[in-house]
Amino acid sequence: MHNSHLFRVFDFAIMFRRRWSALPEDPVFPSDIKKLGYFIDTDDEIHKIGDPSFYFKYFLTKNERVNDRQRFHFNGKCHCSPPPAKFTNPITEAIRDVVHERLENLGMKKTLLPLGTPATSPNVPIFTSSNLSTASRVVVIFGEPCQDLGNVALRVANRSGGIDKGSMVSIVRELLKQRSSATDPSPPGIILANAGELWWWPEGQKPLSPVSACAVPMASMVHHGRAHNPKVHAIPKNEHPLAHIQYVLDEAIPAITAATASLDIIGIGLSADHIMKALDNRGTFNAIGKRISTLSVIGCSTSADELSHEPLKDLLVRRGRAYITDEAAAMTPVAKPGGNPNTASFTQHGCTVFSSGEVYYIELMLITSRVPILAWLEEVAKAGPDYRHPEIVPINPPMPTDEEWAATTSGFDKMWAEMPEYAKPSIGYAVPKEVAEQAKALEELELHMEAQAQKQHGIDHDNDEEEQLLQRAER
């Protein structure tokens, strides 16, 4: 009986053995909008084939890995080579490829950084216009570090608004309508930098953004993911967004643009902060600062107090603009270069501040005010080297008068007084368990010392007083 019992236990252990091959396979999707069940309608919006009233659906299942893998291919990331047999022609119309094709049709071409790097080695692509080497004015746009090259806001490209509006396609089209200067009717050169796709994917032979890097194919659905290995995943001189921006300013722009071309620099979100930090470098500003015609920071959080290079501060006052999220209408003047203490918004940018017309999302600011933001670049270019940003009169947000505030809040006290006690919310403080235990121990020690002191002085207590001390100690 004893041996039989041992055999049963041994069999039981073997029964629940799990092999690596038994792990669930990582989901695979085609990088094709049609095969994923969607189509692009006449308004340039993506809708579901089965029900055109629906846009792209991220929450395909309750499994986050499945949802991320679908989004990975929906946004246009190709399968690793070779692709699964059932998807032998995986890339045709995913969003990334649609955007890149449209940009190329507008005369943009990809340039790999570091310059001279072959496509098979770690590199980061940027888009440059065909007239870049001869243009007298060049517009350089640094998108958010979380976005793929060519995208501005996927919440627009994937949904209401359409692909052109939610991508750099609409930005490039607007810039191609402009003159380079009062004497040069040709459009400006354009550089679309790539501060997002800086994680090299060896199997796919392409760089990925942080979101896409977390959704690359894995050995199984339940693997933890890939650790960042600088020897494998880092791109030389472009290891992170600040390094990429520094490389573009220090090496790429001088190499691929005319030495006499003026520069209009636009930064969005964290890229705007990185631009300020890069230009605050004396060497960088001395090399490129004299060429900067305008500096536009969109959704920037860098304070002028953080800057130390005086020529940069002077440039911000003369030819800089900051655009912020604000409830005011688009292009409402919010603050002078010194800021505006009468608004709750951050305005210490060191330059004139305008409302973007977007209340919440930084990624929507350039989309919301695309035309006026870009029109200012042309205005400065036509004005020439003597341009200085005009003084503005900030429009402060409306503040209620004492009478209006009293009328609004007068009923609160009455409502509170009439409210029954059980309905009033209790007010307390969240105290960590360790702190609460320490406080209780100190209180008990204090009570004990108080009792000992009273005994030493010969003070007698009746039973009620002793019981009161015990109750306090228990609390």
C-alpha cells in the first residue's frame, strides 16, 4: 500500500508537467487595413467593414496582449522576416504605410540617421523634402517622442478627422503652399525628425516607438517581453529623444541643408523641452543659432528660469512663440515673455504665449491650430531679419466678481446646514499602517509614563479613572 501510494503521487506530478511548447502562441495579425476588417471611406476616415458606424476598435478582447498585437499591425509594423505562411504579403495599407506613401507623393523622401548608415544597420529614418539642399528656408518639425514617424495624433488618424488630418500629411501640404521669403516664391524645405522610433528591432530591421516596442512578436503570449540591450537596440548617436534632437541640430542640418538657409524650428510636447535643452548648449547655439528664424514650442513645460544661455533667451523674446492648452479660443494672446500671473496656466516660457484652442491634449494642438501656427512662420520670413515679435495685450481668463461668486455659493451653506448628519461625508486622513502603529505605541507609552508618575506622587484613582486610562490605551 505504501509503495502504491508513492506511485500515485509520482504519476500525479508527471500529469501536470508543462513544456515550453505548450505555452499559448503569440497572436498574429496582418498589417493590412482591409484584412484587419477596416476600410478608408471618402472622408479619409477608417471604419469597420461590417459596421461602418464604428471606428478602429482597440479592445478586441479582454486580453491586453491580443489588443496590443492587433494595434501593432494596424499601425503598420511588418512581421519579422520571414512572415508566417498565411500572411505572405503582409504590408500594403496599414496606417503607417498609407501615411508614408502620401508623404512620398508630396515629394518627401526618407533619410537614414546617422548619415551614411545602411538600411540593415541600426538607424532612424527622417523625412526630408526634395528641395532641401537648395531651399532658402527650412522648416524642422520634432514630433512627440511617443509617436511614429509621420504621425501627429492617432486618436484623429484612427477616428474622426481622418488620416491626413491626424498625420504630418496635412502639415506638409500647408507648408508647400507657402513662400520661402518675400523674394523667394518657392516653398520652404521640410525636415520631419523622428524622436519616437529610437528602439532598433533586429528581426524587423527597423526602429520602433516605445509603444510598438512593447508589442513586437514574442516566443509566446505570456513571455514578459524584451529587456533593452543597448548593444542590440540602441541607435548610434540617437539613443534617446534628446540625443536624436542634438544630432539633428549639430550634424544632420549642417550636412543636408544650405549653409545660408534660415530655420523654422517646431517642437511638440517633450520634444519641445528637449529642443530648449539642446539650444541652451552654448556650442549648439553658436553653431546654428544665427540661422534660426523662428522657434515654436507646442505644449512645452520648460521655464525660462531653467535656461542659462542669454542669446537663446533673447531669441525667444524676439522670434519665439509658445502654444499652450487653454480654454480660450485659438490664437488668443495669453502672456507676454515675462509670463502672466492672472492665469492658472503655465506661461513662464520666456516668449509670447498663445492659446492653441485645444483644452486637454498636447498632441491635438498642432492639428487644431495648424493654419495660424504655420502662417506665422511665413509672416516672419517675409518680414526679414528686422522682425521682432510685436507686443501683445494678454487676455486674462474671466474671473467672477465678489457678487457673482457670492450668488453662486450662497446656497452651499444652507444646503450643508439642512443636510442630515449621516449624509455628510466624513473627513479623515489616510495614514500608512506603519505610521499608525508607531503613533499607537507612542500613545500607549505616554499613558504608561503618566500612570507611573501619578503612582510616584501617591495619587490614588478610583476604578472609573483607571478604566478610562485603559480605554484610552485600547484606542
